[in-house]
Amino acid sequence: MATIGFIGLGVMGQPMAEHLVRAGHEVTVHNRSPGPVRALVEAGAKAGASAAEVADGADVVITIVPDSPDVEAVVLGEQGVLETARQGLLLIDMSTIRPDTARKVAEAAEARGVRFLDAPVSGGQVGAVEATLSIMVGGRAEDFQAALPVLEVLGRTVVHVGPVGSGQTVKAANQLIVAGVIELVSEAIVLLEAHGVDMAPAIEVLAGGLAAARYSGVAIPVTALVAQMLVSLRSLGRGSLDHSAILTLIEDLSGRGGPRPPDQRRS
């Protein structure tokens, strides 16, 4: 069993860290807010006061934080992972960040003798809770093999997709497909509603054809259009919503939107 440092106990990170504790690993956790740390300590983990403390003596450190600047802060910053990381430490970043940030962190890690993998995940909170995540891993093949026993505790599909940064690139491609599919389905739903179609059986039929719709979703023109729609949604005050907010914009454009809750109106 490995000695693991785990940094970032959000809706994804907390259940992931719990799985590692239950699997018998010695886990030390760190998070900006103390509540999730207390919950993990009750589950059998140890608490670390900083990213540096979590990394001190660890075999593996996992980070899953909101964005690129957060990864740079907890790894490269003051009291960061690299301050105390021993040579040979395996650092696995499971955040969703820019590929160039992954490569920057990897270069800094390599200079300290630390092995680095970018390993973003797909599957959402449910996948994290049920340990059924899809994990896309970029880095050296030998480092991937070393990380595999740990990653298999967290996900059902764990795939090495290339050198450092490849995991983030594959995740970005996946997000493009998801956005395209949601937009196409939104158009279909509004069309069905406009013609008074019985929605339950119609949606069942559409669900059977989603595999074909995914191929439409990867077309660059569709992707560009979806990006413009997301910008429009932010300007309408709907930026805090997930991709399903595209449906509200299609309804508006079709004159079928009706009044919106306060956080969806133009500010």
C-alpha cells in the first residue's frame, strides 16, 4: 500500500480520497476549507496543514483543484508540493486544466526529480462517488504503470493517451463533443415541443440515436457556434449554469422561453 497525499476535497476530490482510505492506503489530505478535512480524518485519513506537509514523505501526491492557477499554486507556490517532495515522488494532477499548464508543472517537477502525470477525469460527482470515473492519463508509460494501482481504485476506465498534456487535450476534446451533443439535443427538444409531440416516447427514441449525434458534435463549425452561445449565456447572467443552459437559449431564440428566474435574467 502507498503513502498518498491528496490535495483538493471538493465534490469530486472528497469521495475519491475516501476510496483510497477504504482501499487501505495511508492518506494525508489538505483542503482550503476545513470541513471536508474533518470528514476524511473521521474516515481514517490524516490532516496536512499545507500542500508541502502533505507531500512530505509521500510516495504519491494527487491534486484535484479548480483550475490552472490553483494547480500552479499548490505545486509550484510557497508551501507547495515541490518544496518537500522527495526524488521519485509520483505527482498525479487530476484537475481539468490547460495542457500547457500541465507541461509547465511537469518541467518543474522533473527538475526536482519528481514524476508527473496529468490525469483529468470524466464522469462527474456520481462517477467519483461510485468509483466509475474515466481517467485520461498523459505522461511517461512507466509512470502510468506505476500509478495504475492507485488510479484503478478511483475509476473504471483508466487509459494512457500519450505524453504529458495529452490527458488534458483528450479531456478538452471530450468536452467539445459533450457541448455539441447537448446543443443538438436542445434543438431537437424545442422542435418536438413546438409540434406538440408526446415527449416521453420521443426522448426515448432520441436517446437511442445519441451515438450518431456525437459524430455531429465534433464538427468544428458546430463547436464554434456552441462557444458563441456560451458567451451569450454568460452575458444573459446564466454563466453559473451548466451546459444544459444552452436549452434555455434555444427556447429564447424560438420565442418559447417565458420568464426566467432572477439569476437567468440579463444583469
